[in-house]
Amino acid sequence: MSRNSALIIVDVQNDFCPGGALPVTNGDTVVPVLNRYITLFEAAGLPVFATRDWHPEKTRHFKKFGGRWPEHCIQGSAGAAFHKDLNLPLNTAVVTKGDRPDEEGYSGFQGRTDSGRPLSLALKDSGIEHIYVAGLATDYCVKETVLDGLGEGFKVTVLEDAVLGVDMEPGDSKRAIEEMVERGAEAATFEKIQALMAD
């Protein structure tokens, strides 16, 4: 695998897991798979980025203020915290998105690191050319992050065994994977990535 690669974990937060305000069905089952990917990337000395929704209490993203979603991932709340079993490395670059009242914040590329750097520039600053994307939810924030990554000129692989979707309409997640691939992303699973790491 290229040294110019990074893992991006999208929104594995309590509110998107069972018991949360906007749960993806069985959303927490991606966590053990993600931890395996994290171990691979960390062992190879490759960076890990983790995006998070970080909504203000009042935002057009929420139904109460004209949006489509119930309140979730409110800044500083327990629901906005990363899942407790997600083994993020200490040097993980956290990317905050959706933190302004007028933002939807689906894509990680709408977010910024703790230093205020947009994700695209943070990746390019590190010489990253290929991103591996996983997390929640396939048909929303994962898809938008992948598509924006392609638009920013990155090579993108979606880790299809480490994503799960909302599926507000049956088949949304499957269609999202198909759209990502049609637009130029690759789809892969752990065994393929493990083999690439061994090369």
C-alpha cells in the first residue's frame, strides 16, 4: 500500500449507534471491524482521521428548525462522543463538521481539524493521495465524504465491510455503494486491505 494513504472514519458517535438519538440499525457492529483497520493503519505508520457531527442546539439541520433530522450529536453531549469501544489512536486527527447553524455538514470535507485546517488541506499537507473511508452512515455522511474526496482529486476506497446505512428507503445503502463506485471509488474489504499492507 502507498505511503500516501490515510484512513478516514466517519461519524462513529453514540447518537448514530443503538440507544442514540438517530441510530443506524446495528451501527455499533462496525466498531470491531474498524478497530482491525485502525490496527493495520497504525502499524503501517499511516494516519487516521475521524470525523464527527458537532451540531449547535439550533441548526437548520434539525426538524425543529426546518431540517429533516431529530436533534443529535449536539456539541459537548454524550451523544456526540465517539463510541467508547472505538480504539482511536492518540494522534487521530479529529475533523469537526456541522458545527454552524447554517450547515448540514454531511461530508467530512465540510469539516476542519482542531487546528482549523479544512480536511482536504490537512490531507494534502500530509502528502495523502489515497483515502480509505468507513463508518456511519453509508447512504449519507460516508457517501458524501467519498464523493467529495473524489471531487478533491483523491483516490478513494470505501471499506464496505465497515459501513452501515440508515436505509430510509430499502436499498439506499446498496445504491449508495453503487453510486460511489460509478463515480470512481473502489470498494474493498479487510482481507484485500490486509493483503495490500503485506505487499
